[in-house]
Amino acid sequence: MQGMALVALLSAIAILLSIAMVALAAWRLSRRAAPLLGPDVAPPVTIIRPVCGLEPFSVATLSSGFRLDYPAYELVFCVATRADPVVPLVERLMGAHPDVPARLLVGDDAVSENPKLNNCIKGWDAARHDWIVLADSNVEMPRDYIRRLLAAWRPNTGLVCSMPVGTQPSGFWAAVECAFLNTFQARWQYAAEALGEGYAQGKSMLWHRSMLDAHGGLRALSSEAAEDAAATKLVRRAGLRVHLVDRPFPQPIGAKTAAHVWKRQLRWSRLRLVTFPALYLGEFLTSPVVLACGLAAGAPALGFSPWLALPALALCYAAEIALARRMGWPLGRHAVAAFLVRDLMIPALWLASFVTRQVVWHGRPMDVRRGAAQLAAAGAEP
């Protein structure tokens, strides 16, 4: 009985901690941003966009980079092969916006098992400016995109990032994807940054060339299977911090299937296990459903009804809904059901990550176990 009482007590504490992290993230996201740089002091910026294949929102996301309210920037698109179907779209967009300096670079530098990093190397080498943004192709850039990234830079910054916030979901599984991205992942990342433990997110990363080149350049990010995990560790070793933009940038979601959501989340989950194993061991406890089950199982040992778990779970979801409404993030009729499915998937993903060796990125298998040492042994430059 004492053991079950301890389970209930720890579950209740974890539920309260989860709600507190929602409140902390809401405070961080509501904090007044630093003033945006005026045109007279705005440094020139290079935006590197790795592209691979066509997606439903490719026209909207890629064209958004040509409409930024910034006086001096260039776009460098990187693609592994000219046969990629996205190439005609990129060339058409560059032709339609001759006033924006833009280039398309073709080639693949095999420095890692990470195809996105391999795709970006040539862009980093060719960048004309010292401030460099690495931006995924499915990020929709608001007009003040560059200004907001620069506004988050402080004297102790090594990297500024933005995770995606899911927008324009269509259907139930798209709502589940938003439940993962928005009130779950964004919440934990903003709460961690507010506590001084910022983590990089590869969707949008602002670097200063001198800082990264002093620590091995972009190729140094091949030390981990995920470039954002490598970036986090590199910045911390340099005695600097990862900071986040005032509010995350949108990523249109559209329609998704259960298989798509599972594969995507499994890839991220497996990468977290490989790159931050100590943190990952307790990740299944971030599921309010798991915590509610623990509370229900142990509540009788403390003299409470197991049904106490239901209002506790409802309180967790009410906090998430309040955060989403405060931030203007999408909340449809599927929201609560999507939260439940997400929280049932979290322990399943946690278990699956221990037996999964390969994940898939844009149709290409990635062996996430391979790091710089294995690559060097295979003859690739680390």
C-alpha cells in the first residue's frame, strides 16, 4: 500500500508540474520582445533553405521568403539533385522575384547520416553574409521573420531558434499533429528556455558565422544524428545559450494520416533517445494520461477515489486549451480527442524508440546510430 501511495503522490506532483510548465510557457511567450532592428542598423543576412520534394504548401512556404520586410538579405536554396520535382518551383519563384537575390545550389555533401545537413553544407560555404539562417522548406515566414530572429539575439546567445507551430490543420490526425507541435512540444521548449535550458530546433536557426566556424563550422553538427541536438551541445560547450524567438513561426499542416503522424513522431522520438538519453528515460511521464493512470491506481491508498484522476486530467487539458487560445493557435472540435490520442501515443512511441534503428526522412532511411566516429571510420569527413 505504501508503494501505491507513493505512485499516487508522485503522479499528482507531476500533474501539477505539467500545469506549471504550461503557465511558465505562457508567461515566456507573453514576455515583451526586444525592439526590432531598424533598417539603418540591420545587418545583411543569408537564408539557406534546403528543399526536397514537393509538399501541399510548398508554394506558400517557399514564396514567403521572397516577401520579407528586410533591407538586405539573400536566399540560397539547396537541393541534392536537379531531378528533384521542387526545382522547377524554386526556379519559377526566383524568376518571379528578380529584386530578391536568390540562388539554387545543386549537390550532396555526404558529411553525415543527416540528409538535411548534407544538403545545407554547400549553402553555408557559399553564403555571402555573416548572419546565416537555416530554415526548413515547410516553414512559412512572416514578413518580420528576420527581424524577430535578430531581436532574440543577446550578448550570451550562441543560437536563436524557432520550433514550428502547426497551422491550417485539416482532419483529426492533423489535429493530433498540432497537439504534438503546439501545446506539447512548444510548451516544453519555451518553459525550458525560461529556466535557462534552451534547446535548439532545426526548423529555423539563426547563426553568426564567426561563432559556428570557431567551433568546427556547419560540419561540426554531424557529430549527432540530429543537427539541432548537435547545435544545442555545441552552443553549451561554448559557454553560450540557445534562445527562442518571441513566438514560434507557423508551419501549415493540411491533411495527415495516422501513419504519417506516427512515423514523424517516431523519428523525432528516436532521435531524442539517441542524442539526449538521460532526459529521454523519463519522457513517457510527460503524458498526462500516464500520470492520470498512476493517480487513479494509487489514490485509494491515500483514501481518495480513483475517479480523482478524471478532474486532474481535465485540468491538464484545460491549461493546454487556455495556452492555445491565448496564443491564437488552432483549436477545433477535435482538440480534446487529439490530446487524448497524443498522450496515448507518447508511451507507445517511447517504447518503440528503443527497438527502432532506422527512421525515414523524405523517403530516405536514416541510421540514427551513426555519429561522427562511424562516419570517419567509413572514410567520410567528420
